[in-house]
Amino acid sequence: MHHLQIPEPRIMPWDVEQSRDLLLNREWLVTNGLGGYASGTVSGAITRRYHGVLTAALPAPLGRMVMWSHISETLVFSEHDTVSLGAEERAGGQLDLHGADYLTEFRLEQGLPVWTFQVRSLVIEKRLMMLHRQNTVHVSYAVTGEGERPQLDLRPAFNFRHYEDPVDQLPEAPYEIRATDGRYEFTEPGTNLPPLRMRLHGCSAAFTIDPRKIHQVVYRTELERGYDYEGDLWSPGAFRVDMREHEVATLVGSTEGWDIIDVLNQASGQKAEYVRRAKLLDRAVAAARSGVAAELIYAADQFVITPAGRSEEEARAHASGDEVRTVIAGYHWFTDWGRDTMISLEGLTITTGRTLEAGYILRTFAHYVRDGLIPNMFPDGKKEGRYNTADATLWFFHALARYLDATGDRTTLRSLLPTLNDIVEHHLRGTDFNIHVDPSDGLLVQGEEGYQLTWMDAKMGDWVVTPRRGKAVEINALWFNALELLSGWLHETGDASAAERCAKHAAQTRHSFNEKFWNEDTGCLYDVIDGPEIARDPSIRPNQVFAISLDHPVLAREHWEKVMSVVERELLTPVGLRSLSPGNPDYKKNYHGDLKTRDAAYHQGTVWAWLIGPFIDAWLKIHPDEQRTARGFLAAFPEHLDEAGVGTISEVFDAEAPHTPRGCIAQAWSVSEVLRCWVKTGDA
């Protein structure tokens, strides 16, 4: 490997004078390459139904299951001692580590969370990691410093459930406990869930069976989001280890078999994970191996996964020498989405040097093409995708082009050409969801009542918040780009007549686009034309940027500066582009509240971080020598790595300052586009 400069830890210092809300509003995330994860707040409190020490990615039909919700950590000193707990004093020397009284620092070390507590003259350091491609989590505690070493009591708490299920349900029958030679298994009777297996690695420890319910746990963020927010947890008892005899105690939780769990202890597991992370930096493009970009390499790694339990897909891939890879669109609640995957592919896999996996992803999704469409998304725990999208398939062409530019992999191109031709033919003839080319002007029409097929996809029951049926501006920019790309690839492979046919369709599309989408009144582009709701929608939205930003821009060069001037004035913020101009009566300043309130604002002003990528692409086409200014459009993101999901980038932000982060704490296309453009503007 190259000599690498590991990025400095991202440190969040803490003292008791600060607001406790900071610890509740900062979240951490560790993933396992399967779609499983561990996540919570820096404080240790669980505030979302998605939080847990182990959310395992299990084979269909199970999906992602919260197997280990919480852990209570208590230090026990000599009985004659008394430990000050701020305003409270507890006799018997018992001290709870959770909360703010003893925390001095939280940091990400090579992307992994570390908590430091100061207790008297002792320093307690807590680390959490997951083993790659295992549903196994290690939670380690190290005690250093002079003075009496405590006994450490660790009480796990469970509520086995699908990660989307309400938090207010515990099983009627009690969990079963099985113990054998320091190994413990906890099972929910009457289900096909695997047991949660636990043990203390490297320590002689006692486990005291002391079953109890932990009543009325309040999930604060679920309350704010309008969901069920209060429920019970069940704890089987507590592990107890004497830290006078051990430097490190590691509690392991896993749904794997014991033969897998016992392969790596804390030290060897941590070493293996640090080596893996060093390799991530080593294979990234040179400009991404240090500083903020290196931190984003770690963040990007969280989204590229081998999906658990798609055995048929694995068999098919293995037969041709491939592996199955896909992209989780966001944590905590998204699965793998076709659109997000294709938009994210360049930043997550090309910039990071994971081109082999990029090929796997493209070939995996190519297999799922049905009637000229790739899936919009794969529901959690399901093997079949949903196809209700008009743009994901067109983004597939874009992603493939960026992959081919990086790799020159003509074998993949030749293997995919029949699929690409089939996609175009289906669009020309017409396919599902009324997706078809209007033969009179060559523009692509999409839309079916009750569906939202573009990326502006908020829908509440039968209410489609942003109805965009008709000829949408970005859909036609993508359609033109796809035709031009395919024409070039067909020319390259010697199919001149098919190439010419594609070029002819592209020319018609371009002519009609420039004739019909230009809005002289606003000096930019209509968002949708020829729709059943409105003939020409003048709403100023970011979708028009793609008419410039893509490899083959459909918009005439004479309009570029005007469009970008409007976009910069109306939509640009320090953390991305607004989804709607503030002057529009439907504009919403904030994205918060219950589901209906949030959906009403999702694409009505809310800022999307990923849009900064196409904005910079388009802006640099007009100002190719102004790299430093382009880098300035990203200046707020390093600071954002300290808030919300620490070390990663949120899905959306409020439309107005202070642009509070909202939505998913970690979003694939947000990380991908900021990373890609950070590297692209790296000569600044």
C-alpha cells in the first residue's frame, strides 16, 4: 500500500456546562457491509425506533431486525465508597456511565466511534465496531489511570422487531435464555428469528440472570415525527467483569453461529477492521486520501453493501464470476433504490477506487431490467423490486458512462448493449406507468394517476404532493443524454445504423426541448410541460440544472448563464439547492413535524445536499477555470460533519438559515456528490 496519512479523528469535546441536547441530537452510525448497522445518540439514549446496538441484516423475508436495543453500563466501586453523581449521590459506589456527567469527549477514529469518560482519576474508553459482512458487534471498555479499578456491570436490553415496526410491542411469551460455558443465547419463542448470541471476549465474567422489563422507554425523535414513541424493553440480566483483572472488556452480540463469532476477538477484530479501512483510503483516487475527503471515504463505505439473503441473485452472479453489490440509499430507513444507486455510483465507487464493485452494481441492476425499466427500490426483506420510476433507468446510462470512462471496460459495455437497446425501444414504444416518447416532438412523457415517478416523489396516501405528470425537464435532459451516449457506444461497436437512429431521436428531442422548455418570462426553464394538471409549470426548481450538467447537455449554450444565474439566486444555499424558489406560494421554510407536514415540505423548498453536485458540474462548464470558487460552494460541509450524523452528510436541510439538518442522518447521494465534487475541485 501507499504510505497513507490517516485522517485526524473528528473530535467532539464535551463539558457539563454545554446543553445536554447536543448529546441527544448528535448520532453515530457503524455499518457491516450487509445493510445491518449499529446506531444511537452520543448520549447513549435511544431516541429513534431505528436505534440499536445491533440491527442485523437477515435473509428475506426477515430483513433488518433490531436485535439488541440498548446497553446500561454501571461502574461499581467498593461498597464503603460513595460516588458523586452531580446533584445525586448513590451509596455503594455505583455509577452509571450514560449521560453527560462523566463524558469528556466523543470522537470518530478512522470513522469508528469512541467515547472517553473521566471518573475520579480513571479514564474509561468505550469503543464500538462491527465486523465486516457479519451481523456481529463488539462493544469494548478499557480502563486506565491510577486508583481503584471498578467492577463493570453491563445490562443488555432487547425488543426483537423489524426496524420499521412500532416500539410499543413486546412479545407475549418471555424470551428464552440458554447458557453454555460463558456463551449465552437469547431467543424469542415462536418466531423464525435466529438467537442473539452474546459473550464477553477475553474475560472471565459472571452473568447474573435477572429478567426484568424496562418500562416506558421514550423515543424522543419518534414523538417529534408523529409515530408511536413509547415502549418497553426486556433485559435478561447483567454481565459482570472485574476490571482489576482486565485492561479491556468486550461484550459481543451477534446473530452469527458460534464458529463465526469465535474467529476474531476484540484485538484481532479491531486490527482487521483498521486494515480494511486503510485499504479503503489506499485504493481511492489520490486527491481523496486525506483530510475531509478521507473522512467521506469512510462515510461512503457505509452505503456499498452485499445484500443479505438474495441467494438466487448470488447464484446468478457467481455463475458469471461476479458478486452481488448494491447501495443503501440512506440510514436509517432506506433500502437500495435504483435512482439513488445510479446517481451515487460515481462518488461511492469511482472516486473511491472501488471500480470492481461499480461493475458488480451495474450488472446486478441490469439483470433486473423489466419492460425497459430498472427497479425504483427493493423493499426490505423482499427479493423483487418495485418499478415505479421514470428516471432511475435513465440515470443507469449516466452511471455506466462514468464507469466506462474510469475503467475502459468494453466487455461490460458489449454485454449490456442489448439491454440498453431494449430500454430505448421500450421508451419509444411505451412502457409501464405511461412512460413513452411523444412521436410528435420526441419528448419523453411520464405519469400515471396516483404515482410520483420522478425523484420529487413525496406521496401521502392518494395525495401526490408535487404532481409532475407530463414532460418533466430533468427526465428529458436524461433521455437526451441516454440517446447520445447509446449512439456513441453503438458507433464504437460498429452498429452504424442503430447509432444513427439513436442520434436522430436525440436531435428531435433537443430541438423540441429548446423550443418548448425555455421560459422567457423567468429567464430559465419550465419544470413540466404538457401535463394533465398544468400545461406549463413555471415553478423555479433545481431540475433544470441537469439540462446543463450531464455529459451531453440538452439545453442550447446561449441559455446556460441565464439559467444558472436564476438557480444561484433563487435556490443555492451553503448546503445544497432548495427544491423550490422562495417566491413560490407553495414554498416551505422548514421540514419538520409529522409525516404529512414533512411530506408537504419535502420538495417544496427543502434543501437537498446531493444537488450541489450537478450544480457544480454545470457551473464549472460556464467557469472552467474557477476551481477555487467552485470549492467554495462546498465550504459548509466540513462543519456539518460535526452535527446530526457525525462524520457523514444528512439527506435534507431546512430551506432557511441556520439550515438545520433533517431526514436521514446519512444519505448516499449526499455523501457521494460532496465527495466527488470535493475531489473535482481539489486543485483550488
